[in-house]
Amino acid sequence: MGDLAIIGGTGLTSLEGLEITQRELIHTPFGEPSAPLVQGVLNGREVFFLARHGDAHTIPPHRINYRANIWALHQAGVKRVIAVAAVGGIDDTLPPGALAIPDQIIDYTWGRPSSYFEDELSEVTHVDFSYPYCDELRAMLIEQCRAAGLSSCETGTYGATQGPRLETAAEIERMARDGCTMVGMTGMPEAVLARELGLNYACCAVSANWAAGKGDGSIISMAEIEENLKSGMDRVRQVLTLLLARL
């Protein structure tokens, strides 16, 4: 079985065209993951898939068992993770439907179990997190965006907020001052947990809407988000198809 996993977020709860060979609910020391881990073949390549919010998209961002999810991938032999995520566009270059491959992250979440290094330690353990995303995977995603003729923001800072509510306009202004170019609710602690287990991890983000107070400043519509995600995830599928063909 291949060593690549795709974590699907809002708008991507399954992989179209995936020939499923196995579905397994992996038990971990940290509880149950969001959904069974799916193994299958897509475009002739073996791949794992995990629905971050559950198969029926019922688990809110602050209730996801991130430790169980990443541990399940690690236990299955995964070495590389592509995390697909819906975000709000803060920077002018991220209108609804745009793709982004962030290279940095700022964590605004709280109260989420965010490390494997907590109990029964022989010594305190720290991991370097200066550059949270894998450069090699990022480069591959960027290359396939170009190959598909899709424009994407090839750098950017993901601001991870607690959710499940959307942010206030004032919070987004603060995040913009901090240097965030997009806002999402699932980027942390997912990224750092992957780092702790030595998994190469990159994010392919889809702008589902302008963040609060951006764009024309109008109230954010859930119907509009769903429509933008539909077209945006179609672009993500193109990129993943090309990426798998290259591996």
C-alpha cells in the first residue's frame, strides 16, 4: 500500500473515483478517529483517505480528535499527508474559489489536545516547528496547480481559529495585522501532530468565502460558501489527480 494520505475537510468527505479496497476503523491510544480509514486506488495509485469531520460531516472543528486521526495514519504506515481545508480569504489574492498552498501557520486555538508528548515521559520533548509544512509536498502541489492551469497562492499564512463560529470583522483585522492571509479552523493541532510523528504534511486550501469584513463586507452566506466549495473542490480534485499520477 502507498504511503500517501489525503485528509478531506469541508466539501471533500470522499474521493470521487477512488476504488476502495478496505475500510478500517483504527483504534488508537487516543480514542477513535473521525471516520474509518479508507484505502484504495485512484488513477492507478494506492492512497489512504480520512474524512476529518466524519463521513457525514458531523464533527465540528473544535471536537475533532486530531490526535487519533494522525495516529491512525501513522499506524497505517502513512509517511506523507495532503490536508485539504476550506478557508476564508483575508488577503486580496484569495477570492472565493481560489486555491492556496500555505507555508506558515499561526495558532489561535485553545483547549485542544495538541501534543503526543504529555504523559509518562522520560524527558520533556520539543519539536522544531519553524516551518510547519513540508517543502517537497508544497512544491508538488504548486507544480500540479500550474500543470492544471489553475492559479494558486503559492505562499501564505494560515490563521487557525477555534470555531465553530465564524470570526468577527475585528478579529480578522487583527489576524491581517498579524500577517495571516487566510483563516481556517482545522489547521492546528493537525499540522504539529504530524510533525511530532515525523509525517511530511502540506495543506491545499480552498477559499470558501471572504473572511468577515473583507470583500464587499457583506454578511457571510452559508449557501454561498457551499457553492464556492463545490467549484473549489473540483479544482482540488484536478490537482490531486495530477499529483497521484506523478508519484
